[in-house]
Amino acid sequence: MVRGKTEMKRIENETSRQVTFSKRRNGLLKKAFELSVLCDVEVALAVFCPRGRLYEFSSATSLQKSIDRYKSYRKDNNVNNKTVQPDIQVKILICQLFC
């Protein structure tokens, strides 16, 4: 059975939106964990729900350690938003939320 393509637009029904967020958040956290284990990479993920609650995952000892490592890398390599690939922009946004 093939699922139809999900239209990328805001879910208007608040209950449906919250249920979808919860399911997708759990899936995203699971994928972050799997990526860290299967590829032996450091992964840091932070998600804020609409109510402001923070959900986080870090394969390092702490999310703060990953953020510090990220900031150090950017500083040492003179990285700015214009020279970074688009998929890295998400990581930059997360760092800016915590910095």
C-alpha cells in the first residue's frame, strides 16, 4: 500500500497538529539516535514545541558540549551564514537559539 504525498502546510486543527507533532518528534529523535549509532557521528538535536517545551537529543555527553564544539568550529574556520551549505543552515539556527 502506497501512501499519498503529504502536503506541506500548517495543520489547522490544533489537536491533529499536536498529535502529528508528537509522532514526528518521536520519529525525528529516533532517527537522530540511529544516525549517531550507525554512522558513529556526533548528533545534536533541539526541538521546541508550540507551547515552548524543549525536546533534545545529543549523542555526546550533553547538548551543551555539542553546541560548544559547533561554536568552536565556526570560530576556528571563520564560517558565516553565506558560505555555509543550505542544509547546514538548520544547525546554525539551532546554535543561534542557544547562544
